[in-house]
Amino acid sequence: MPYSGKTNWKYDEIVRETDLNRIEQGLVDAHQVIDSLPSFNEVAITSPIMNGVNVITTDMASPLAIEVKGNILTNILKDYGTIKDNNGDGIADGPWRTSPVGDGKFTVQNGYQKIESVTTDTKINERYIATNHSAGHFSVKAGEKFVMIADVETDGVSNARISCTLGTGNGSFDAITTTSRTIFGKGAVSSDASNAYVAAANRNGVGVVGWVAFKDISLYKVSDEIYNAIGVTINESNIRQYLPQLDGTKCIEGVSITKRGKNLLPPFSKWDTKGAPITIKSSYDASVILSSDKRVLSLVVAVMKNTTYTLSAKHNAMIAVYGTPVLSGGAIVHYTKAQTVTFNSGNRESVTILFSPDSMPDGTYEIADTILSLGSSVEPFEPQNDDTVVLPTTLAKLGNVTDRLYWRDGAWKVQKSIKRDFVLDGSLNWSQSGQASGVKRLVVPTTPKGSPSLGSILVSTRYDGKEILHQTTAAFLPDTNQITADGVYHIVIPNNLSGWVDTIDPTAAEAKACMNGWMATANNGSAYTSWVSILDGSVAPTNTVAWVSVNKAKGWKGWAEVSYVLAAPVEEQISVGGLALHSGVNQIEVDTGYYRNAAGQMERTASANITHATASYVIGISGVLSDTVQNVADNMAQDARQDDWLLLNEAKTADVRHDLDLHTTDSDLHVTAVKQAVWDAKETPAGAQAKADGALAAAKTHADTKETPTGAQTKANQAEQRAKDASLPRGGGRLSGPLGIGTDPAITLAIGDGDTGFNWARDGEFNVMANNVKVGHVNAQGIHIDRDIVLRGTTQAAVRLNGQTLEYWNGSEWKSVGGGVYVASHTVRHTFPEWTSTQEYQYMLVGKFVPVTTGEIVIRAEVQATYSYGGRLYVDQSSISLDYNTPSAGGMSHTNNGGSTHHAAIDWRIPLGTVMGYPRVSYRMGEIINTNNTTGYVWVEKVYHILNPTPIYFFIERARIRNLTISYDTAY
């Protein structure tokens, strides 16, 4: 029947169970009506989202449910795709090699491998770094697909190319550019091969001078889905969102989801002032002084591509919107005085907002209520109100099986389908199961430590980052593994890493030793007898098989780590709150690699990125009606609680009345009118009169003892005379004897005690006294100190300027400050590390030293040439002179001080290991030694005279150096 509501409730009416039942039934009926509405009124939206910025539009507030699927990325180039040059040879570390032809010039700068073409080059294809040798090769299998990526910088005209050769019979793929950008290429494998490699090159024509540089070189094996999307939906602008630069193998770690509020701009404390003085009056109200050299207040904001945004602010400056970075991103909105601008982000993932005077004069500018919102409408100002959750989980993927993160039943949950990083070490029950020339096969049951059985899908990575290939049939290929039908895990170990020989099979203990990181180095013909660490070659502390079979080498984790599919998924719950969308356009930002530290701050590490995620939310009128019904229910429940409170309050009032009635009838507690009349504690008239008489008598006695007028006048006269006696006349006067402050004086003016203070000595001179001891005196010639100067408890020597020499008093005579000079000795005062330089006209800084005085120093070193033309050690003292004697050891001849005439841009800030080109060497280079010995080190020792104490620098060219030292003593 139709719902009949009661709308004439009175304040004192009682809510009964029949009323509540009627109300609840009305709610049930209303929900049934809502649920029966046509489906088009309520729409559940599932939208694909990706790493980075996403935009979701809803016509109502709605919970946001996100599902993220796991991913594993393995950069086949491991950590050497991240360019480093620890040995300073100009070539990236790792298996990278240059052409034997010798064309090009190579340097590593700020994480980039720079390759320059020079006029002396002979071929277009001989300026490269590549991994085309045994240490840099990797294996591929038929059907696999690969993508190579690099961040490239160029001079704007030179040709940069990355390429991947997929091994014998498979051809290659590449990517080329003449501009600075991210480039990528892809290719598929048709047949198995073990000699694939990558390269990066400068492809300028012969005789063309120019440069290219490569950073973060990545090579990934990808799924068919990703491979087919590359060049279509995955392009230069977003490929790093799918395939970021990683060192080795990474899963998705630490998912961060941020729902931005309507205002995408933070408070002014987060803006970049570029050094301009700013006064922040409140979070979104500031005054900034903008001038010719500090003219910009700016902020970089992440945006969704091809999306409309509106920027508003109250200001009297000029406002502009640029791409990021500003210099190359171009103007989206040119400087304007407008208070509101609307723009489209275009093909940009971030924009820079700027406030500046632009063409207006320098001065103080006021900026307030800054808001950036999605869409073309001007939103009313509100502060930034972002909501971020960091989900501390790791999500992996093997084949088509993935871990999943999702929001369900009011909580974040993770379905783990992958067992990650199971360590293969000596704790497992290893045994040998066959061998072939140069290799041995070890086996272990696949349920170690209670883990689920390894499935047919698994990924194994060796201790040094090399992938262990999975085989489906038995074989003896090095660095392969297999799961046989009986559930046993097989792995093939190469003898050159284990130290084993073909003629001796390892026992179970010897197999455990290998998996614990120990290489066998000796045997007695039937067993292995000695071991060293596979990682660093150090001998085992206890060199017995019993010890190495149960103890790992230092720094060793395991021979390999295996990730595999669990027999049954496991669900876990994460205790982190959920997110909700506001009505309208919402900006959602998804990222990976985040965690919260102990202080609750967000920090980031490298992680694989999300490639599969969906966002779910509800839109539609029925949702609005449902919310409305729920609000009505909440209000009615609140009314009911209010009625309950009124009833309870009335009940408590009745209880108080009852207590008062009991008190009135209690003769022991209640004071009646009769009792009040005879109350024992009240004051009687007679008692009050007696107390008044006593107070009057006391007042009369006090009045009788007061001062008479005559007595008061006498005391005043006495006080006046004493004041006159103690004062000097207004016109001046003098004291007739010594003056003491706080004591009887023994000197002219004593302070504190009788013999400390000032004492007159003679005309124009007085002494300073302490306990009757003279510590100084003052006269017309000056202030004289007769005792030591003590600074913070330490006696200080007196100093003076004698002409142009600063001197100090040593107790018996004046000595010059410093005073000492360096003299040659065997006392080593400074040592420097080993360095290697291989390039001609490339000068590597290997030592620097600041002398504090002049004199003699002894320079010693061992030097070896790295080039047949000779290796050199130089000393450079920039703008001062150096000289040296004949060598005192080694029988070495020496050249005269001189060398290059090129001026050096050298100063103390340059770190050791810096390589300087030919035009940068100093015009005061002195050659210490020039040796052609490329097979051994040559010892050199020389004595130098320092004529001026300024910095000294040491350089090598085409040389190795070790044991570079500076020796001296100080003589006075």
C-alpha cells in the first residue's frame, strides 16, 4: 500500500516501535522502487587507465575502484644501459667496446655516452659503442620480440642511431634521429641464436664534425600485445610509461594512486620563485618582488594530453602558460593581464605556469586564489584537496598469469599468483645428474621449504643478472633450466664458473658449495679440495668442503633467483583507505615505485610500470536517487535518536524530582523552618557586640603609638643633613681620600675588594691592579699590558706587526708567524688513488695539493704508458712558478719545466678523474716523466722548489699511475 508519513510530530510525543517499523518499511519500499528503475538510469563504467595522468568524468560523487595487473620487466642490458664511466677512459662501463679502427672521440658526461665525429675519421660506420663480443652477447629464441629504447641528445644536425642485431639468421632493427628525443625500434626473432648484441653510433659522413649522446639504453623482451601497440598507441611520448629505464629485472612495486581535487595547484610554498623574494600571507595569497634578474614565479603541473584546462587567479602581474621545459616547450598562452585563461594541453604531459612583470616595470606584485581546473568553466576558488593512497605491494607477471590489485568489499586486496625471487642456494638438496663437456647438471626437488611446485612458466636470473633460459626438453646447454615430468628442477652449470673439471663429479656437499658462491680451485684427482669466492676471488675463511657447503661467500645471495606460477593464488588484504570521485571532471594520477618511509613521507625507487589497469565507477540518476533515499533515512534515524534523547532526558528529570522528595522527608538531612530558628551555629546579638568592642579597643591602642608632629620634623631634619654630607655640590667638587665600592679602599679606586681596581701612579698615569698586583697601566703613550692574554682558558702569545712581518712573542724573543718552510724528506704527507688514461691529448686530473708555505717537496710515482707513443705525468701550478732538482732516486733523466702554451680553465672545484681536452691544458705544464714502457711501471722521484704557496695540480696523458705521493717535513 502507499506509504503514509506522519508529518505532525510534537515535541513531547513518544516514538513507538510501530512508528519505527512504519518508517523502515517505507525505506525498504523506496529502495525496491529505485532498484526496479530502468538500467539506463544507473551505469557502471569500466575505463582503461595507464601509468601517469588520467581523466574521468562522472555526474555524481562515486567510489573509485581500480584494478591493476602485475608486470615483470627485464632490461637485457642490465645495469650497463645506465651509462657510467668509473675508470675515466671515456667509454661506458660494462661490455661496451669501440671500433678497433679508432675513429671518433668518446666521453661520458652527466650519464650520457657522447660520440663525436672528427675530421680525421675514415669511415661512416666506425664511430660506435657496441656489445659485439662474447662478454656482451645474449641469447634469443625463435618467436621472441624485442624493443630497444634510448634517450638521445644531438647538436641538432648529427645522425644518432641505436641498433640491435638479433644474432645469426635474424637480421637487425634500429632507430635514427638528428634531434634530441627518445627513440625506439622493435624486431622479432625467427631462429634461436646466442650472439645477439646492441650498438649506439654517430653516423655522420666522413669529414663531418658533430656530436651525439646516448642515455638510459634499454632492451626489453615484450609480449605480442605490447609489441603490436608500439608505434600505434605506444609512441615516443608514452613509451617510457610502459618501458621505463631499469637496471635488471623489476616487478611493479609500490602502486601510488592520487585523486586530484578540483584545484590542481598547490599553495605558494610549493612554487619556484627563482630566487625572487616572496611574502606568503596565507597559503594562496602572496606578495612577490619581481625584478629584471628575478622575474618569474613558476610551477610545473602534470596534465592529461589533449585536454582543456582553465587557470584563474587574482593578480596584478602578467600570467602565461608554457610547455615544459619552458625554453623548448613553446608558449601555450602568451603573457596576459587576464585573470582567467583557458587552454588545451596538446601533446604535452606537463605545463609550466608563470607569473611575471614581462614588459611591466620591476616591483611588488600581488597574487592570490590561484586555481587550475579541468574543463572550460571557471570554478570558484578552493584549496588543493588531493587524496593519495600508496599500496605497498609487489605485482608480478609470468606469461599470461598476473598478480592483481583491486578494490572490493570496501578494501584493497591483492591476489598473488606468482612466487617471486625464490633463491637457489646451498640450503637446498642439490645433487648431480649428468654432465657434458664443460658443464654439469644439478637437480633439486621442486617443493623446497614447503613452497608450491614450480610450474611450467618460470623466469630465472643468474647472480650476475644473466637470464637462465628455460628448456622444455633435456639438454646440456650452459645456463639453462628445465622442469621434468617427475617434478624435478634441473639447472646446467658451466665449469668455468664452478671450477669443476670433466673428470670429477661433484658430491652433494660440493654442489652445495657452488650454490653458496664458492668456486673450486684445486682437487686431488677424485675430490675438490680448495675454494675461492665466485664474486671477488677471496679464499674461504675455513677452506674445507664441510664449511663452504653450509656458509655463503661474502655478498652472495644465491646462484639464481626463480619466479614461478603458484599452484593456487593467494589473496591478501592491504590496510589502506579507498578513494572517491567528485562530481564532474576528475584527474587521476597512477604511478609505481613509491613507498612511505618511517616518517610517513613518500619516496620512490625504480619499478616496472603498469600496462594493464581499469577504473570502475557509477554514474546515473538512480545513483543520485539512491543517495537521496539514504540521506532521508539517515535524517529520520537522527530524528529518532533525538526523540530517544528527549525521552531519556525526561526520565532523568523525574529521577531528580524523586531524589528531592526523599531529601525533604528525611529528618536527618532536611533543615526545616523550626530548626532554622534554633540553629546552634548562628551568631547571637551578645556575641556580635563583644567582638565589636574588642576591635574598637585594638584600634585605640594603635592610634596612641603614632608619630607626633614634633618627632616627625626632627627625623626629617636628620635625613636632610645626612644627604648633604653624602653629596657633591652641583658645581663640582672632590674627594679628600680613596674611594671604595663595596669595601674599604687600599688603592685610589677599589672595586669589590680593597686592592683590586685603579691606582694613581704619577702625573698622567694610573695602574690597573688585581689583588695589589699591577697587570697594566695607562698613560699618554698608550695602554700597556704587563701580563699574558688568556683566551677561553688558554694563554695566548702576544703578536705584533714588525714592518711587513707578523711576529709573536715566544717568552724570550719575537718570532715570525708561520716561520717554517718545507724541506725534502721521506715523510709522506699526501697520497692519491690509481688512475688510467688511454686517449692522446686528453689530460686526466689525478692529484691536487695546496702548500701552506714555500720550500722543497718530493714527488714520487709509478707510471706506465698505455700507448706506444709514450705516457706522461705532468705537474701544473697554474699562474705560479715551479722548479726542481735532478732526481734523487731511480736514475731518471728529466726535462726542463715548460710544455704546452695553452691556457687552462683549472680551479680547485674540478674533481679528480676529470678529463680535459687539449685546448684546456695549462700554459705552465711541467713534464715529470715521459715513458714508452707499456708492460710495466717506471719509478720516478723528483724534488721541486715551491716559490709561491698556491694550488698544484697533477695530470696524466696516455698513462696509468699508482703510488703518487708528496713528501716533506717542516723546518723552522
